[in-house]
Amino acid sequence: MNSVTKELLSSISDFKEGFKGAYNIREDSGCAGRQSSEYIKIEPKHDKPGIVIRISAKAQQETVYIPACVTHSGVSDLVYNDFIVEDGADVIIVAGCGVHSDGEEEARHNGIHRFMIGKNAKVVYKEKHIGTGKGTGARNIDPVTEIAMGENSYMEMDTMQISGVTSTNRTTTAALAAGAKLVIRERLLTDGEEYAKSDFKVSLYGEDSGVDLVSRSVAKGNSHQDYHSVIIGSCRCTGHSECDAILVGNGVVNAAPELHAENLDASLIHEAAIGKIAGEQIIKLCTLGLTEEEAEQKIIEGFLK
Amino acid sequence: MLELKNIHWKTPENEEIVKGIDLSIPEGKLTVITGPNGGGKTSLAKLIAGLYTPSTGQILYNKEDITALSITERAGKGIAYAFQQPVRFKGLTVRDLLELSAEDTLSEDKLCAMLSTVGLCAQEYIDRNVDGSLSGGESKRIEIATVLNRKNAKLLVFDEPEAGIDLWSFSNLIKAFEDLKKQGGRTIVIISHQERIMEIADHIAVIAEGKVQTFGPGSEVLPSLLCKDKKCACPMNSIKKEGC
Ligand SMILES: Nc1ncnc2c1ncn2[C@@H]1O[C@H](COP(=O)(O)OP(=O)(O)OP(=O)(O)O)[C@@H](O)[C@H]1O
Ligand SMILES: [Mg+2]
């Protein structure tokens, strides 16, 4: 594993010298380390680049690390990872991706993650994205997440892009069986000329399924973000989507939440709020001795925390 | 300690609100500013803390002219202001605000002590967001705590600290102000409509219609504000208007 990978890994996960338990480290389209555990088996795919992660019902509160790193310009990585979570398993998946550009060419990672979540299973999925390096080449990450949730399963998706990604196009789709609950927390920060697009489509087809989707974002500099969410409720279900964005400088955010209620008992809500930081928040922090710049920084940090 | 010299202030719509205030706040004492709604008390507090800039006049703080200084610069010199209407944030916790105010990381014990002074049970509040989920009284008390514990504060201005606070906590709050006074070394200004707060004042200023109507020792001003039947303190008495 090269030094750039080590640095990227510590930014996107709690990597120190290595990982405990099951992991797979992807580096520049290759494998820089892989280990299965008793209850989490990781195998390479034979038809396409990528791995299959099988999580047995016996895995309880176990963590698996699946980070991917692109460490220089001129790499365009594409990977298909499948997570098969058995009925009743309880797992924490730490994914995340770092792209580093050191030249004029693009550094790109496209990860297509599919989740097959069994009945009563519980998944916490953490995904952190970051771009680094002084190269002029673009640092792009286009993640696709497809989630099929079994009856009464629970998934929490905590996805975060902190800085340095030139362009990202994030697509998440989910279909929920009866009683399944999906919680999504997205946090995005763009600056300079960066662009981020977030697209969610959640289908609530099982009775009493529910989704709670909250996206918080900050668009600084001349950056641009598009947020689009679709929640489809075709039975008795609950759906909530919230897009809360702060604009700084010439940042632009377009938010388009869509709700499709196809059943009398579908209860769907959306909220979207976009605006600059309220002046009084900055003023209050200034009365505590912070400069306006420090105050803005603190407020953004707290907002994305 | 603080001298306001012929301060005028106009709203952005050019309406004059503060109409020539001359006031000298004595060092190390507790001064209460009272007066009718809309009289200009909060505007004056904001002028002191630097949220507003006077259209004319001069503000001297320890003899230094601070009229042109920013909010941050004034905070750095020890001026602290507890807002009448506390600001709400998205994502800052009670701990965050108190640590920013104290300019230090704070132990649970320290946070507990700070919050219990304003009558809050610390464990329940430390990690709460300072947002719309707090009740009016809760956010008001947290606001007061950020000023009571402000690092190196020398001039502490509280804008209607009693508003929205229940009676039990109110007694505690009075005690906190008295303790602050006893500790010495700080100058306290409290904007208030409450007789019980006026009772602990060294000096009372009555502000109405953008001007100081009365200023003097609390023992002299307070009786003049009280109605004949002594059931209420009425600032109108001192501005010689009908009604009480
Ligand atoms: N930024 C502003 N823009 C416009 N008008 C303002 C502004 N600030 C204050 N005012 C007006 O100035 C007047 C005095 O307001 P101020 O808040 O100073 O009164 P106050 O004495 O604190 O009253 P209260 O006892 O109700 O708190 C009011 O009529 C208010 O509407
Ligand atoms: Mg006021």
C-alpha cells in the first residue's frame, strides 16, 4: 500500500496501521489488502471488477471496512461491490473513497454498491468522500448505491463529502419491504468550482415501511449543487425528506424534492431550506470574541457535524 | 468605566430611535436600565456591544474611544452582551457555545456548575442543540450563561434576563447577579422591568423615547418609580406621563 493510500485511509476511516477484522482495501483498481472474518466473507468477482461481501446472520455488531483509493491522476476506477446481508445480521460497514490527483489528468472512482438486506437485519453504512492533491486534473467520484431492504430490516446510511472533490454525481435508490426503516444522513461541502449532484429515489412498497432522509449541505465559492429526491409511497408508510443548505459567496443550490403518494395511508413530508447563514448567528459569535470568518467557519462546522 | 456621550442612532429607514443619550456607567457597580417598551433600551445595549454604530456621539470605555470598534474588538476588550432574544443555531450545542464563550474546553463538572447557576440540569442540556427545540426559557438561560461565563468579561450587559424565566429560577438568577457583584471587578448592566432586579441595583437609569429620563442611585430612583400602592414599578412615573 502506498503512502497516499495510507493518508487517504486515515481521512476516510479510523485507519491507523491497519484494520481489525474483515476488510478490503482497493488501491488504483487493484487490491492492497483483503481479509475475511469468521462471519464476514469477502470474495472477488469473476465477471466484473469488484467484490462480494457476505455477512452471516452470526455477525453481530461487527465492522467491515471497504475503502477505495485513487492515488494519482490518470486512473479511472470502476468497481461493483455487492453486500449480501443475511436475515438478522447486525453489521457496520465503513466504506469511503479518496481520490488524489497529482497531474493534469483526471483521477476518478466510480463505486457501484448494491445491498441485499435480509429480514430483521441491521446495517450501519458509513461513507466518507474526499479529494486531495495539488494536481490540476479533476478529482471525481460518482457513487451509485442500490438498496433492497427485507422485512423489518433497518439501515442507516451516513454519507459525507468533506472537500476537494471536483465533481460528484451521487445516485441512491432504495426499495423497502414491510416494516423496513431507512435513515439517510447526507452532508456535503463544495467550494471553488466544484459540482455535486445528489439523487435519491426511495420506494416504500411494504406496509409500515419508512424513510427519513436529511441532507445538509454548504455551497461555497462558485460551487454548484443539485439535490433531487423522490419518495414513492404505495401503501401505508411514512416518508420524510429534508434538504437544508447554506450558501456562502457565490454558491448555488437547487433543491427539488418530489413526493409521490399513491395510497391514502402514505404519509409523506418534505422540507427544503436554502439560504445564507443568518446574520444574527454570526453576530452572536462575534460577541463571544470570534471574527466574522471564524464565526462562519464554526457555524458551518456545527451544521455539518 | 463606560461613558456614552450624546449618542444618536437611526434605523436603516432613517427613523431616529436613540436621541442624544448621555450616560456614565459607574465601574464595578450594578446599573439597571428600565423604561417603557420601545423606549430604546435594547438599541442602546446594541450600541454598547457594537451591533449598532451611532450616527453621532462617542462611546468611551475605560477612557478609550471605542465608537468605531467592531463587535469582535469590543468583545476582546471585555464587553459581553446577553441578547434579549437569544439566537438559535443549526448544529451548535450548549457545550459548543459555552466553550466558545469561555475560550476553553470545559469539563462536565465545569459545564454543570455553569448551567446550574442559571437553573438548568446540566446532564440534560450539555449536548442539546441551541436551536428551536429549546423552550423560550431554556434558550434564555443558556444565553445568560454564555455571558456570565464569558472569558475576561469586564462589562456585562444583560437584556431582560427575567423574560420567560420561572419564579424559582428567577430567584436563583437574582442570586447569581448578586454573587457576580460581590466577586467584584465587573461592571454589570441589566435592562429590566422587574422590581426585584431594581432592588439590587446600585444605580437606575430610566430610558424612554430615546433619552435618559432619570439617572441616580437605586435607593432614590426606585421609590419614584413605584406606584402609590407600591404594587408595581412604573417607569411612566418618572417620565411624568399618565398611566400606571
Ligand atoms: N434594527 C431596527 N430597525 C428598525 N427599527 C428598530 C430597529 N431596532 C429597534 N427599532 C425600533 O426602535 C424602537 C426601540 O426599540 P428597542 O428594542 O431599543 O426598545 P426597548 O426599549 O428595548 O423595548 P422593550 O422593552 O420592548 O424591549 C422600537 O420602536 C423598535 O421597533
Ligand atoms: Mg428591549
